[in-house]
Amino acid sequence: MRTMAKRVLHDKYFKLAKAEGYVARSAYKLLEIDERYRVLNRGKWVLDVGCAPGSWLQVAAERVGPRGRVVGIDLQRVDHRMPDNVVMFEGDAEQVPPEVLLELVGGEVGGDLFHSVLSDMAPKTTGHVDDLVSARLCRSVLKLLPDLLRPGGHLVMKILEGQEYPLVLRETQRMFDHAKGFKPNASRDVSREMFIVGKRFKGPRPAKTADSNAVSPESKEPNAETTP
Ligand SMILES: C[S@@+](CC[C@H](N)C(=O)[O-])C[C@H]1O[C@@H](n2cnc3c(N)ncnc32)[C@H](O)[C@@H]1O
């Protein structure tokens, strides 16, 4: 029993993380997702929701480079020293009123919108309701996107597989040009976690007006691929 626990804890990614200076093995999940889907680009702005202990912050900071910016939020403090282009806030992403969150994180990018939003948020509890809590956390992220993510931007969001997973995936698909579930090799085999990757956010829905042909201001937003 003890040997098995040790083997699981000290697996290949755990050792790699130690050797390469990442604060957690989950760094390799994001690296793998980014290799495949290109969600982190140089000079861009990234929001990481549920960022502690900080390995995704480290990966995102490397990928966006010194001219990019990474903003993290978590219930817990990030104790590990982070690169200079990272700033972190303590707070509950579900409870902080959206306008306060917007002011907090948006202020870090000059009131502008992010190019990518990441969420590795996970419920603290363990048990059969975890997947429902996970879906709720995902929906809280989806709700923030119109105010935080620029049209053309990307999303990576962890979800525990369960009855709500296909529904949350469909909700995400409606908001992005493409969205699909992906399980990186670095995810433990026994884990029910999946990552929903959304490419090219469609942006906020235009408000319904009498003149349905009116062009919404959002549709004039620059594309994430072309602006810093
Ligand atoms: C799996 S860890 C994230 C690991 C991180 N991506 C990394 O690589 O270091 C999940 C995090 O989600 C955070 N979390 C859960 N619910 C949250 C909420 N409502 N608001 C902010 N953070 C939350 C937890 O505090 C925890 O630190």
C-alpha cells in the first residue's frame, strides 16, 4: 500500500517538475495542452483562475515572455516566487462580484481584455458530488468570459467527468468557434479530470435590438492572433 502511494506520488512528472523548477507536476498538463492547441502566445495577456500553487503561472509566464502578462487568482496564497510578469490576487472567483474582479484583474492589463483564460479550479472536497461542484466552477468561469476574454481569445478549463461534463462542453462549444475535451498524458490515469479547450471566443452576444442588422461594437474588436 505504502509502495503504491509512493509510486503514484513520485511519478515521472513529479520528478520532472522538481528537476525543471516547476512548483507542481500539473505544469506538464498545460505544456501538453499548449503544444497541441496553441493557447498561450508571446506578448499576450493570460488570466489563470485557481492558480495556486503556481505551476500554470510559471508555464504561462514562460510562454507569453517578458512582454506578456499573467494574472492569477486563487483562494490560497501563492508562496513560491513567480516570474516578474506574473501578478496574483487572493479571492474566491465564484464569490467576488464580477465588477470587483474585473477591476482587479482588468486593471493589470490597462482595463483591456485577456487573450487567454485558464482555469484549473478544483473543488476541495472529495466524494461523489465533486463533479457537480467542478461543473459549477466551470460555469462560473464561462459566465465571466464575456467581460474578461477578448473575441478570438482562448480558454482552457478543467472539469471532472460526470453527468454535467457533456452539457458544459456543449455550452462552451456555443461560445467558441471550436471547443473539445482533452486529457493530457500528464493527467493521472485514475483521475476523472478532463480539460475543455475553447479556441477563438465568439465574444459577447450582440444585444437584441429592433435593428437586428446593427453591427455590435464587439464585432469590431481586434483579433487575438494579431494584437498584443
Ligand atoms: C489543482 S489546483 C490548481 C493548480 C495550478 N493550476 C498549478 O498548476 O499550480 C486548484 C486550485 O483551485 C483553487 N480554487 C478552487 N475553488 C476556487 C475558487 N472558487 N476561487 C479561486 N480559486 C479556487 C484552489 O484553491 C486550488 O489552489
